[in-house]
Amino acid sequence: MTADLEVKRRQALFRAQRRGFRELDLLFGAFADKYLQRLDEEQLDRLEALLAIPDWQLYGWIMGKEAAPQPYDNDVFALLCDYRVKPASS
């Protein structure tokens, strides 16, 4: 189980850093560097779901231009948005 979780984390990190939309690459890459090891398997699933959303749509949610619909408005999305607001904090 632990090995599977590590594989899942590495895959999420790769996808987070290489979305193709520069702003999201930077945000997700830094977020993943900081939080990925802290996320449990269910949270990783929620992160993967967010990573599957088209860039323009996800960017609008993160920037507050549109509300994120259920089931994407969750703890991982809140953590990501909080990180966007104050990336220097620990």
C-alpha cells in the first residue's frame, strides 16, 4: 500500500508540474512540493480529480472568478486556494 501511495504521489507531482498552462504549472508545482507528502490516499484522489479539469476552468475557480462545483469544492481545493493566497507561509 505504501509503495502504491508513493507511485501515486510521483504521478501527481509530474502532472502538477506539467499542465501546460504556465500559471497553473507554477502554482500546482509549488503546492505539490509543499503538500504532496502530507496528503492521504483520498486527498490524492481529490487532487487527481482537480488535475483532470481543463486549465482555463480550474484557473477560474482558483482565482475566484467562478465557484468550484461539488465535488471539487473540497479540502484539497481549499488548501490549494489558501496556498495561492499566502504561498510563503508554512
